[in-house]
Amino acid sequence: MQSILVTGGAGFIGSNFVRYMLNKYFNYRIIVLDSLTYAGNLANLKEFEKNSRFMFLHGDIRDEKIVDNAVRNVDVIINFAAETFVDRSIHGAADFIQTDVHGTYVLLEAAKKYKIERYIQISTDEVYGSIDSGSFTEQSTISPNNPYSASKAGGDMMVRSYYVTYGTPAIITRASNNFGPYQFPEKLIPLFVTNAIDNLNLPLYGDGSNIRDWLYVIDHCKAIDIVLHRGNEGEVYNIGGGNEMTNLEITKFILGYLGKPESLIQKVQDRLGHDKRYSVDSSKLKSLGWSPETNFESTLRDTIEWYVKREDWWRELKEKNLAFREFYQKNYKPV
């Protein structure tokens, strides 16, 4: 039975991937390593507590001893662990550099030491920067425009260097904006859904015209599954949902579904260095047999409904996370 180390597996995408893999395959043992920062939540994995093919390790990927102990007995590393919120990176980049760059280095060193069979770096389309028309390919120049995307680009470059220099069997994936259940309510969709439920303002940056390509998290998990089993070492694979919408369109969809007034939209000062549009070409991954299987509007409705039904999951996070409340109050300033 192969063992897969999933770093950041208690977070949004990581926990969905763990759930997907344990439910689909019975020949894998999943070990989650997570430091349980504000966005990591053991409740996301509660259903697997008694599963003999699941193990949880509390630890930070920046800690060499913890990583060494975690990696010595696994075959594959899939690195989801990262600081990911652009807004937070703008107001303090240190944690992003330490986790996304140095943490990746620590994992790569362990992968080299123990001759890991495959290392997959979960990255983001944001490393390419903004594009007015067309789509980025894997050959496009990396041009990050904020500290978060710069830190992810730095991690990607470390991964590439270990493949070229040491032959580490590494692959990088770059996905577009994810949405779905278990996403911490600081990101646009869960924040706006939960605020709307409570009749609170929805803080929309600028005029809301920024465009994002939305990818349902389970389609993302299936893409990583394909890369794990069919991807070529040393390659980069873009993962796009093919669902481009402005932030304003997403906001109005949420309000319409919940039957809430558009007067809840509160325009706030635009984000510094706010990228206008993201778009990636996923042809390379599609040649391996992957394509998004879900309908965007249907899964968006399902996602909204999940937050409606799971107040037990998100309400405590929002009410008791002091750092989240302070950040929200300090940085979303009406115009």
C-alpha cells in the first residue's frame, strides 16, 4: 500500500483532496501534515478519524525535524500547505515567504533525502500575473503582481531547480480560483455567502469588474489525481475551470440565490496591485484525459446551499477568529 503525504491537508483544497482520494482508492494510505493555522481545521477531516488508512500529524512544513519524520516513510508528497490569501500578503508578506518558499525548500530537501517517488507542488494561476485577453500557457512568463503570488512563484522555482539539479521527480500544477465546501470564509464566495445570510455588507473591491476563472474544488481534485498517475516529471500543468465571471456577477448571483437585496453590496477601496483578469489554457492537462466535469452554476448553487446548511461549520470560525475579524474591520474600507 502506497503512502501519500498531503501537506496542508486540513485546509480547503487539501481536505477535499483527502476525502476524494480515500473514497475513491483503497490502496493508498493518506498522512496529513498540517500546522492548523487559522485556515486549517480538523473538523474538515473528522469523518476519517477512525479510518485505518488515514493519519494526522500536527506540524509545520518549515520545521525540518517534523518534515524529516513525516517524509521518511512515504512514497509521494503533495504539497498544498501555503499561505494563500492575497489581502493578508499585502499587509504582511513574511509568513508567505517563510511558508511558501522556505517551507517548500524543506519539503524538497526531505524528498531528495528519502528518494520520494513523486512530488506534486500545488500552485496557482496567479503566478502568471494578469492578462487582458487570451490565456496563459505553461510556457508563459511568470510575472506575479502581489506578495502572495510572488511567494508561490518562488516555491515553484525551487521545485523546478530541484528537478533540474537533483532529478527530484517533481510536477507543478497551477489552478484557477477554487470554490466549494470547507473554504475558510475570508475568500470571496464563502465570505459573501455567510455575510449575506446574516444581512451584513458584502465588501466588493472597486467596481467589481475584475475577472476570475472559477474551478469547482472536486474538478481540481480529479485533475491532481490525473497528474499523480499520468503526469510527466518536470512538467507544469495548468488547471482552469473555464468559467470566467466578474466579481460583481458572482456577488449578484449569490444575492439572487439567497433572495437578498443588492443594497448589501458595499464597494470598498480597491486592493493594491489588483490583477484585472486571470485565465489559463488547460490543453496540456486535457491531453492526459482531464476536463471539468461539473456545471458551474449548479455547483455554485450547491456551494451556497452547503454554507446555508452548515452554519455549525462556519459561524464559530467567523465569530471566534479574532484575527479574521480585526483584519476584516481594518482593511475593508468603504468608498
